[in-house]
Amino acid sequence: SATAQVVHSAGRRFIVSPVPEGRLKEP
Amino acid sequence: AEDTGVRVELNEEDDGKKSTIALKLWVEDAKKLKGKYKDTGAIEFTFDLQNEVPEVVAQEMVESGFFLECDAKIVGKSIRDRVALIKWRRVRTGSPN
């Protein structure tokens, strides 16, 4: 899976996932 | 909202009732950040519209290694702008919150 989970010490959960398709600006 | 290079969007449909909503944040234009950005992808998180402060969440992202301290302000502003828009929409549509 391309997702990863990071739990901050304050207890907040951050989930890393792919950027939605077509949502990055062209360089 | 100002183009900060950091995009924040709803990660679920807003029913106008829940105080905690799912958001998704990603860097659209790394050149607008002050520090060097390591491309980690999009960050999904939840945010309590009533009790949380965008800048605090941004700081937690810094502490978790997603951004450098010098970019905490720009990340916080990006979250704040999106939260303001969500709250404005709720007021406009007459949602209880």
C-alpha cells in the first residue's frame, strides 16, 4: 500500500497518501 | 484564498453537522515554501472546527517531520483559509454549526 501512518506525540494521526491525480502544478 | 503553494481540501463530504472533519493537505508548489520540502505525498488528518487551532496542527506537522519550522506559518495559514471557507459555507447554508 502507498499509505503510511504517522502518529504525533500529541495523539493526532496523520496518514500519508498519494496526492490526488492531476492536482500538482506543472513545473 | 491566497495561493500559498499548500493545498488543503475536504477529505470527506461535509454534512454541516460534524464538528470534526477530515482534511487532506499537500504541497502544490514547493517553490513557495521557504525550507526544502521532502515530497511525502498528501497528508490526511482530522480537524475539530470548534476546538482546534490551525497553527497548532501545522506545528504538529513540523514536529512530525513533514515540514520545516520556517514553513509552519504558511501551512497554518493554508489550513486556516480552508477552515474559514468551510465555516462560511456552513453559515451560508444554515447548518447548525
